[in-house]
Amino acid sequence: MAIRATYFIVAVLGLAGAGTAAWWLQRPAPAAASGVAPSPASQNGAGKGKAAPQQPVSVEVARVRTTVIRDEVQAVGSLRSRRSVVLRPEVSGRVTQLHFSDGARVRKGQVLVQLDDQLPRAQVQQAQAELSIARANHQRNRDLVAQGFVSQRSLDESAAGLQVAQAKLALAEATAARLKLVAPFDGMAGLRNVHVGDYLKDGADIVNIEDIDSVFVDFRLPERYQGQIRVGQVAQVQLDALPGETYEAQVRAIDPQIDANGRSVSVRASIDNRRLQLRPGMFARVTARFDTRADALVVPEEAIVPQGSSPYVFTVVPGTAAGSLVVQRVPVRLGQRQGGMVEVQDGLSLGDTVVTAGQQRVQRDGAPVRVVELPQAPVGGASSAQRTSD
């Protein structure tokens, strides 16, 4: 028993010694005794979270420059003849003669269509004969009254008879004239819808006459432009039917009433068409120009950061450290857009440098940046920022 108790005590003492040795070997050495410098992580913890310097962000830039900006608005419209009419007979009758060809030029007063007028011409001859008799009777009574052979009443009756005969002749001539259709103005005839021998009722369409030496273009502008458009102003017109051609149209009239449905104002302009290239009904694209500014400040569209009604840009300015660059947020007021460029009316100056790509990586004002140099576009071409974004 004594030997077993001795073995147990020795085992317990051995385990206790082994645990003490393991603790001694694994305990951390004091910083001063070990001579090892504290790690950067421990220094950051001791410094209460002080951040390391931010690395510069790569951005693409462009300079504010000047260009010619045209304050203009585009609209669509249709061409119309300066004068247009459809010939229609006022009375029924049979067509006996046609004095024009399809698409031919006609002159004012030219007889185009003749209806059967045999009966009206006979009535004219009858009225002429009656007028001749009435005129002779009236002259005879005038002589007899002067000689005292007839009363004044007979002279008055013959005068009234003469007036009736004159009215009958005028009525017969007017009836005959209505069977002869003439061109009301110089123009071009359309395609006829009748032939010789056709019986026409009053009001039937015969042919259209178009005066197209000068044509109108009718278009609409939003009501906010009604104070800028003026009579005599010149607009540019392009036609899908004639690609590559541009025509000048002069504003002739402006509708005084605003269309309540579309809130737009109707405008009519005229185009010289002596070469007869333009036809009524063509679809037209109209550009009305109100103002031209030769020294407008512009930046690429990519430089604008939209934010509701308060857009802004990031400009690149020198930092506090030598040779460093930082960004600065600048609110801007925008104007017209033209060819991928935006007019800046307030907020920037000529020569300022704006960020065109990389704005999403800029966290705050004063953030350091590094400018990425890109090949410069030729004058009048697309900017390098535009090509990059594309």
C-alpha cells in the first residue's frame, strides 16, 4: 500500500511540473525585454483608428472651351401649295371640250372645261333680240313724247321694258358662262377625273389646280417659343424625299391663337420653288433658329453629373502638396446641347479642367486624382472622352 501511495504522489507532482513548464514556455514575452517593435496593426489600434493616406484616383478630363452655339428648335411640318383649288361645276351638264393636259401649266383665265351650252346660247340670242326691240320702242316713245303724240306714262313703260330686256340678257349670259370653267390663277393642273362626254352634276370634282412657284411649310412650335418666333425670320427646312438638300423658309404668318390641345403655336413659312422640286404634301423637318452665340462655354456631356434640378461637375485643381491634384465639386447652369457638347452658362470659366470619366470613383471634394492623358481629337471632331464612353 505504501508503494502505491508513493507512485500516486510522484505522478501528481510530474503532471503539475509539466503544466508549469508548458505555461512558462508559451507565455508572451514583455515588449521591453524582447526588443521587438510593435506591429503596424497594434500601432493603428493604439492611434485610435487614424486612416492611412488615400491613393489618387485615375480620371479622364477635358478643358472648358468656346464654340458657336445656335439657340434653335426643331419641328416637323408639311408642305402646302401657295394657292390650291379644285374645279367643280356650279350647274349640271355634259362635258363637250377639255382644254388642258394632266400636269400641264395653266394660265389665269384659260378655259379648261366646256360643258354643253347650246340651250344657254339660244337663250342669250333670244334675250339679245328682245333687248333690241325694247331699245327701239323706248327710243320711239322718247321721240313721240317730245312731239306730244304719246303720254309720259308710255315712255316710262318702255323704259321699264328696256331694263327687263337688259336683265334677261345678263341672266342668259351668266347661265352660259357658268358652263365654261376657267383657271382662277396661274398654276399646274393635276390629274383630271373626267373625260369628254361625261355628265357632271353640280359640285363634282374635275381637276385640282396648284400654284407651286412658291410653297408653304406649316409647322407647330411649343407655346414657350411664341414670344421668340417673328414674321420674316428664316428657318432651315430639310425633306426626307430630297436627302442632302436644305431650303430656307421665311416665316410669313403666326397663328394668334394657341392650340389648347397640344399647347403649341402654328407657324407658316414660304419657300421659293421656281425650280419645281418641292411638291405639296411632302414631309418636312424644320429648324427655327432664334440666336447664335459665337463664344459660348461648352464641356462634354459626360462631364455633367445630374442631380435633380441642380447638375454639377468635378473640376481638377492643384492640391496642397506640391504636384498633387484634387477635385472640386462645382454646381453649373446649363444651356443648349449641340453635337455631344453642353453649354455652361454659369459656374465655369474658359480653360477650367473638368472630369469626364471616373466621377463614380471620386468620393468627396478634395479627393486626390491622377489625370489619364488621352489623344486629343482634331478641331471640330468628337472629344476623346466621347470616344472613350462610346
